[in-house]
Amino acid sequence: MDGHSLFYSFFLIFSGAAVVTTIALYTRQPLLVAYIVLGALVGPYGLGYVEDLDLLSEIASIGIIFLLFLLGLDLQPKALLATMKKSSLTALLSSLLFAATGYIIGRLFGFPHNESLIIGAAMMFSSTIIAIKLLPMTVLHHRHTGELMIGLLLIQDVIAILILIVLLSGDLGKIDIQQLSMVFAVLPLLAFAAIGFVKHVLLKLITRFDHFHEYIFLLAIGWCLGFSQLAYYLGLSVEIGALIAGISLATSPISQFIAVNLRPLRDFFLVMFFFSIGAQLNLMLLPEVWLPALVLSFCILAIKPMAFRFLLVKQQETRELAWDVGFRLGQNSEFSLLIAFVSVQMGWITEHTSLLIQATVIITILISTYIVMLNYPSPIAISEKLRRD
């Protein structure tokens, strides 16, 4: 069989994942780490058994869409808007601090001004996937901690979209005002349209055919992917579209039924996402960027929790909650990888700078995952005392 075929890639990913996760469970290691290690091992920069990363990354991005859709199903719109309003100052100030940290370290290691700006931009965001994957669905989602995290992540997502608009505009430092205005105009309209469509169409269909579980399953998938594609056509990201689609269904009594049935599908795609992160790491260039990557990772891992803790306490949150949120958001984001990819394609940065960003994302994700697993409740905690679904 062709070693580059999709079936062969799936065989390596999931059969390999079954082996490495078995080892991880016996050695009490996080499964996310096992997926990333597997990707680095059999990917194009390792043994080279899997090479079609573009296709796998595109498939894996579907996992992110389902993850955010399921997240939205657990969020009530009114509570979310109130939390975002409260979180906006914290999100903006912390993002500026993280960007300055990345820029300064980039300049200290001799990276040019423009490339250091992009390094700084990539450091601004925390991983929605990691933060939500390590968040107990049945414990924190209905409490203030979960809502606060989501508010911060949503504002970061909006900032990420603005940065991508700048990068894709063809000139660093200049913003496509027309496209930017369209984003701010479309977002609230899209949200109201989603709520109206759910109220007047989807809920009536669900009520009429609720005894056909297969139909409800297909309707939910169609709504998630269809609305994500609509958001993309209107200049937003598919991730934001999926989140809005989920939130619009959150008030439905059948939302939890949909969430439970879609989780296995989400996990299927997320295995490929974490695999693709490891597979995209160019191991041949690592010796040239390992020192700045370690320094940058250490600074991010130290500064992010402290910054969130300081800013949240200033907003009258408890110290315990502030530390909890800070450590859960203490890594870099999948948006950082996207910024690196777009910047290379546009010619703003070199492969070395891109690898620095990728390595920093992976290092901070790995270490942050261990910190959360060993100290806070999570679905994949090593300790039985901390394990929460």
C-alpha cells in the first residue's frame, strides 16, 4: 500500500497512538504528550512515515471546530457576555505584556525588528484546546472559573483574528480598515442570526423529530459545520463560527444530549491535531533555535500565570481562582502556530523564526499540561484525587 495514502497515515496515527498511550498510562504520563511525541517520531522530520501533513492538519482542524462547538453548548449567552465584559481589560493588558516579552527576547537573540514583532504577536495567546481539554466539563463549566477562562480566550481569539488580518494585508504595520470594520460589524449580526435561526427553525425541527436520535446527531453536525463555513465566508474564523453555533443552542434542553454524542467524534479529530503539532516540528533545525526557544518558553511559563494572577486579583477575584486560571492559560496557542505559518507564507519570517515559535508552543504546552495535571482538577489528571470529568 502506498506509504503516502490517507489510510496508511490513519493506520500509523491511531495504531501508533494505541501503543504510545498504553505506555503513557502505565507510566502515568499525559495522553496529549504521547500524541505529540508520536507525531515527532513518525512525521516527516522524524522517521518520515507520514508526510502529507497539509491534509492531516486540515482534518485535525475539524477537531478544534467540534471542541469549540461543544464548549459553546455549555455556555449561557447572558453569563458569557457579562464575563467577557469583565475580562476585557485583563485580556488586553496581559496580551500586551506577553507580546512585549516575545519581542524583547527576539531582539536579544538577534532576530530582526519585523520578525521580533511576529514572535511577540505569537506569544499573546493561550491555547483554547489545552485549556478546555484540561477543564473538567461537569465541574468548572458551570462555575465562574470556567466562564472567566472562556471570556479571556474569546477576547484573545478576536485579537488573533486582527493580527492575521494585518499579516494577510500585505504590509506589516498597516491594517485593512475595511476588512477590520467588517469583522466588528459582522460578529454581532452573526450571533443574533444564529440565535434567531435556532429559535425559529432548529428547535422546531428538534421538537418534531426528537425521537430520531440519528437525525439530531446529523442536524447538530450540519449546524456546527454549516455555521462555521458561513462565518468564514463573512471574514471571521471557522472556530468563532463553531463557538457561536454552540452558544446559540445552549438554551435548548437537548444541548447536553448533543454534547455527549459528539464528544467521541471530537476526540477522534483532536488526536490528529496533537499528532500534527509534533509532526510539524523540524528536528533538523532545532540545534539552531533551542536556546532562544528554551529562554522564551521559560519566560512565558513564568510570566503568564503571574500576570493573570495579578490582573484578576485587581478585579476582585480570589487569589486561588486567579492562580488556577493563570496556570491553565500558561501556555502558547494553536493561533501561534497559525501566525507562524501565515508569516512564513507571506515572507515576513524565515523558517528558523517559525521553528522558534513552533518549539516554544510545544514546550509550553507540554510543561503547562504537566503543571495543571499535577496541581489542579482535570479529566486526565494523574492523581485520582484530582481527576474530574
